[in-house]
Amino acid sequence: MSRIVVLGLLLGLAAASALFALGVGAAPVGFADAVAVAFGEGEPAQRAVVLGIRLPRVLLALLVGGALAAAGAVFQALLRNPLADPYVLGVSSGAALGAVGMMVFGAGAFAVGVEAGALAGALVAMVVVLRVALAAGRTLDTRVLLLAGVVVGAFFNAVILLLLTMEADAETFRSAVFWTMGSLARADLAEIAGLALFLGPCLLALGLLSRPLDLVAAGEETAGYLGVPVHRIKLAGYLVASLAVAVSVSVAGVIGFVGLIVPHAVRMLWGADHRLLLPASVLAGGAFLVLADTAARTVAAPAELPTGVVTALIGVPLFAVLLVRSSK
């Protein structure tokens, strides 16, 4: 199956997922109403539900899901580890520490304070992990990078528990735990526009690394013989993918398994060529997160489940199936 056909099918899947999500929800606004709103018709209440609540969540899910899946594919190539995901290098722990710190010390009264703290924490985690890895050797050994991410993440998680134990009241504790489980409930169109302006260049840059990533994934020594600047490719891939994850986590919280299972599924179906794997992961990851978020806001309606919980409930058995099939 050609690359154009595969991407066309996945684009259709993402579009169908988005249309499905617009027509499903706790409010009595169905597909016909959503279509009417799309053509500028419909009652004011229906327009408020579709354009003010469902559409922002769909757009945010497409962006965040695509970014996490692409980052997962890049980390799996750089680390040559099929279990690598966007959070393996400590970015999520740094973001969680920043967000929890803002909540505990009062700035969490404003949503932008929590998001700014999460982004700052994620960036700090990136810098610390990179500095530790480079201190061990200028060649950016991927094994050292992986171990540095695990250690830094564990340290940040310990600080989070310390803050929640010693400083947080019951409401702050609940808010912090809910944030760490991931949610798209606070989706806002202005924020989504800014996110798209940032993630667009990040995903384009990762796409430009497709061919070098194929060679690095096959072996650094071989890639070096073929003229690939391995150190610069690893550094660029780490920085760009981590920035995409940091911004996504700051907006949506920690949403797991998207960056782990989506690249695996795409790789099993259509191969490991990153010229197809990266754009296919973006489309499939966006569609997956749209459907997961739709389930999160409808399964227990009028209550809402954290989106990260739903992706885990779906992702764990799905990953087990993929693991068994790949081993066979």
C-alpha cells in the first residue's frame, strides 16, 4: 500500500473521529444538529455546545494526540527502545512538579498559572536531563540519556509527593491528582491556536529528520559511516520532540499510552520508514485521542472521567495484543 493511500486513509479516520465526537455528548445535541451548526444554522444553545465545548476539545485532542504519537516514534528511534514513550525522559514529571507547585502555592487559582508552571517545569526537566547526559560524554549516549531521564523523573515525583504531603489541603490534593491524570476539559480556542502555531513547526522539523532517524535507528555506527551527523541528529530529535511534549503536557496534563501504542501499531501495519511512520502517527494519534476523550466525557455522563485514565484503560490491553502479535 502506497504512502499516499495510507495517509489518505488515516486522514479520513481522523476526520471521521472528529465528526463523531462533535455529534456525541451528554447534551442532547446529535449529528444532525452538529451538521446544522457547521453550516451556520442551529439554535443558540446547540451552537454553544458544538462550537464552545465540543469543537475546542476535538481540535485540542487532534493536536495533543498527534504531537505525543510523533514524539513517541522519535524517542523509540533515538533510544532504539520499543518501550520508550514521550514521558520516558522526565518531561512529564517536570511538568507535573511545575503544575503542582503552582497549585500548592496559590497561583493555581488562575488556569494560566498552572499551565505556565507546567511548561516551566517541563523545560527545566529537559535542561537537567540533557546536562546530565552531556556531562557523561559529549556524544550524547542514549543509554545515559535514558537513565538520566528515569532518575530525574523519579526525583521530581518525590518532590511532588513531598509538596502534596506537607503543603496541600484536600482540595489542592484533589486538583493536583486530577491534573496528573490528564484532561481536555479546559480546551480554549485561543489557546489551541497558540498551540498549533508552536506544534506545527515542531512536527515539520521532526518530519525533516525522517531519513536520518531511519539510519540512526538501524545503528549509530552505520549511520556515521553513511555521513549522518549522529550527535546533532540525536540532539535535535531530543530537543524538538521534548518541546512538543512539554507544550502538550502543559495544556492537557499527563496523557499516557498515546505515544507508546500508536507508533507501535503504525510500525506493525506499515513498516518503520519514518517518512511514513511520523505523519501516520500524527494522524492516528490524533484520531485515537479524539475517541478516547469522547469516551471520557460520555461514558459516565454527566460526570467526566480523566482522559488519561481512558487512554490507559484502552492502551494497556491494546499494547498487550500488539506485543503478542509482534512476538509471533
